[in-house]
Amino acid sequence: MTSCGSRVALIGVGNMGSAIADRLVASGLELTLWNRSASRIAPYARRGIHTATAVVQAIGAADVVVVCLLDDEATRDCLLNDAVGAVLSEKLLVQLSSVTAAQSQALARWVNSHDCGYVDGQIQDYPDTLRDARASIVCSGSNEAYRRAEPVLSATGSRLIHVGEQPGNAATLVNAQLSFCILAYVGALQGLALCQRAKVSPTTFVETLLLDYVRKGAFVEDLEKMMRDANGEQHPDSPGAALEVWQSAFQLVIGECQSARLEVSHLDAIDVLFGRAIGGGYGKADIAALIKSLTT
Amino acid sequence: MTSCGSRVALIGVGNMGSAIADRLVASGLELTLWNRSASRIAPYARRGIHTATAVVQAIGAADVVVVCLLDDEATRDCLLNDAVGAVLSEKLLVQLSSVTAAQSQALARWVNSHDCGYVDGQIQDYPDTLRDARASIVCSGSNEAYRRAEPVLSATGSRLIHVGEQPGNAATLVNAQLSFCILAYVGALQGLALCQRAKVSPTTFVETLLLDYVRKGAFVEDLEKMMRDANGEQHPDSPGAALEVWQSAFQLVIGECQSARLEVSHLDAIDVLFGRAIGGGYGKADIAALIKSLTT
């Protein structure tokens, strides 16, 4: 019995793959699982779910092949061989493994050369968030390929965001998002470390200052202003502080961290970026001008 | 005429100081302005606002001295001399200049040694935000000193947050907040630079992914989890990803940036922090364990 007319192979049942497997099983799709290490799929086999002992067997039994492996290297190890290429014709491959845009595009070319459709679906959340049907999957690929992938990806309970026909765009966007998150988290941890050293309550920092600031006002306005700058739009009415004022503030942060005996090498590297943009004549410009130091 | 029984001197009428001056003038407080360069206060003098030609004169005429200079160096240049010390007795000094916690504490000691109260009030926002009465001022200092400062700071229309009696705590918290903001902004700009290079819409990145993610879900949960970790609380039910999974994701971001020919030196410096925490045995721990690399 299938709920959307597709037979689905799931290649990879690791931390994220098992969350996807659980959602697809619950959706009633006709599913075949394959994993390099058989121990991860044995519990599914005992519940009567189809499992395959070879990746070609799993793919051969499917219309839509969902790949959720560790990375691009694991994907190429498992898929990029003549035996798999020979059974891909007229199927659709959905790459959910974390990859770069270039890796996604290279896979798309190989997949397309075997007469198979391709969708890049990058999961923006944790496995547990996906299990709770609260995850987002950012997708790119031709409209036709996305239309075929949509019922299967929807069966995971995720929010789907189709961001364009160019394979790799989903990877670009999710890696851009990760770039923001990880730097923000390092900044937050640095702030928490400052509080610990000064015996200031971490709760006061996060609840009273940081989250309050994140949820409203200048933080969101600054991010929107950066977006408009990147779009080449004018916004003559924007307030805010000049890049050289931001650098003064940042150097105060570095001084605070040094006084507290915290690691500052990564902050020094960012201070170099401020110096380069200001040296390039952007001192009176908005903080968005810091992008000049990143792109040159 | 005074609205709260205090005569106020404002020392420094620069970008932020003039926003404060405008709010205090509007509140009807008895105000005396001083600025190193007289051109900044001449327009106020023409409107009948008291201005002083010497900093001692301004302080001598006041009960509450609000200082809003460029930094600690400017503060020490203007205030730390015997003439000022001689007129401070029984007054209250409110330091609004951007400083580090150690600088604030050193100023507090000097001010207190002249029988004068001290409050550290760090402004969390831009001058225009303060002008619009939407700014927050994070304050620290003894309860008695804060009680005396409150009517004057309230007259600026700002939201006041008193974070403890220890002078310097306000500076610690605002610099902790800046650490978060600046790293988050660099991360966002890096993401926008990736989008530009890949010809992906900056609006899709900021509106559809980034701001949506910031406003809800895993981002806020992660920050709250880091706070609980810094508080030494247990949270056995927390989902999320292990630090080594975050490093894999971050190395993908670095690869994406390298493919797009973006600057990655600051990212490499952060990758060293991941490596150090994982090398220290925290690979299976939460991302909050990255604080170990910052504090050692």
C-alpha cells in the first residue's frame, strides 16, 4: 500500500536517516531501507519493513531514492558506480545529506546523465526536531523534480521551502544559515564566559538582554538592513552606527575578553576584517559594508 | 524648575550624548551641558539651556553628573584630576560612556574615594533608538546610588535594567551582548556573501530562513540550553547535535566559503576552538561545551 503512488528507497539510516525512516514508515509509504552497517536496519526488518542488503537492490525497487548519508564522500562511495547508474533511469534522487553547493551540483550532473531527476533537500534542523514534525527542509531542483519529491518529503511532516531550480541553492542557503548560527553561538558562549568570570548571572544575560534583543528591535532591523544592502537597495533613512563605531565597540569587547583571560584569537581575526573595510574607505558606512572584507 | 529634584550635569554631547541631552531637555530637568568642543553645545546655549565652559563648573552646579564621553581614556582625561575630585562630594556620577568592567570599577573606586556615588549605565542601543525612547540602559551600582540615578535615567525615556550592585556588571553584560551581536552579524554577512556568489536571493536567505529561524524554535532553545549549562543546571532531555557534528557542519560552511572565494581566516580560528574542545574530550557533548575552548 502506498499513500502517494511512490515506492521509496531510503539510503542511510544514521542519526538523521533514522528520524526520516520513522516518519516515512508512519506515513504508510512503500519503503525499502539500506544502510552500510546492517545493525541500524535490523530493528526495521523485524517490524516487517523492507530492507535491502545492497544499495542497488534498494534503488532498483524504488521510484524515489532518498539519500541521507554523512556527507558527499559517503554519497560518492555508495552511489557513484556503474551498477547504481544502470538502475537510475526515470527515477528521482533526493539528496538530503549535508553537502556544499558545488558537491550538490556535481551529484546532480552525474544523476541527470543517467536520466534521473534530482532534488537537493537540506534539512535545517536536528533529528529530534524532524521526529517531532517541526523541521524545515530547504529544497532546490527543477520544478518537475520538486513536484515529484514533494509528496515524499511532505510525508516526513517537515515544512518544505523550494528555493529555486538551480541544484545547490538549497545547500548554499543552509550553509549560509549555519554560518550565522555558529558565529552567533560562539558570540553567545563568549558572552556567557564573560558573565561567569565576572560572577554575573547567565540568566540575566540570556533572558533579560540577549533573547529580548533578538526577539525585537534593532537586531532584526540590522539584519533586514544587511539584506537590503545585499540586494543593492537604497535605504537613506536607516539609523544605526558607522562601521568605525562598531569597530571601537568590538575592540572594547576584545579588551573585556582579554581582562577576563578568554581566548581572543578568533576575535582578532574578525577585527582584521573591520580594519580592512575601514582601510578601504568604508569607515563611515553601515556595518553591512563589512561584507567587502569577506568578499575580497 | 526641576521635575525630580535633581540638578543634572551632562558631560559629553557627542553622537550619543546629544540624544541624551535632547531627552533630558524635553523632560524639564535643570540641566547644565559641557562638551570638550564648544561647537556641539552652542545650539543648546542659544535655546537658553545652561552650558559650562569648564567641566568643574558643570559638575559644581549639579547633584547628578551624567558622563557620556567616547571611552575610558576620554573619561579619565576629563574627570580624573584634583579639581574635579574636590567638587564631587555627596554627588552621584553616572557613567554612560562605553567601557569595560575593569575600567568601570577603577572609575568607581576613584569616584567613591571622593565621597561620591557611582552608577554604571551602559546603553544597549543606537543614538536614534534612544531619541525614539526605545533604548535600554543596563545599570549596575549600589541600590542607593541606583535609586538616585533612576529618575534622571528614566527621564531619557529608556527602559532601565538594574543588574546588580557590583560596578562593572553593566559593562560586562553589554560587552557580552555586543560579542553575540557582532559575531552574529559577521555570520549573517558571510551568509549574504555566499548568496551573492551563488546568485541566490538575499531576501530568501534573511526573510525565509534566518529571521524565521531566529524568531522561534531551535535557535532560542539552543541559547537557553547554553544558559542552563553556564548555570550548572542539568537538562538530560535536551536534544540537539553533538559538538563533533557541529564541527562537521562548520567545516562544510568553511568549504562552501572557500568554493565561493570568501575570506575564511576568522572561520579557521573558530574551527581551532572546535578542535580544541573535541580534543579535550567534549566531542559527544553539547555545543555549549565550546565554552571550554574560550575559557582556557
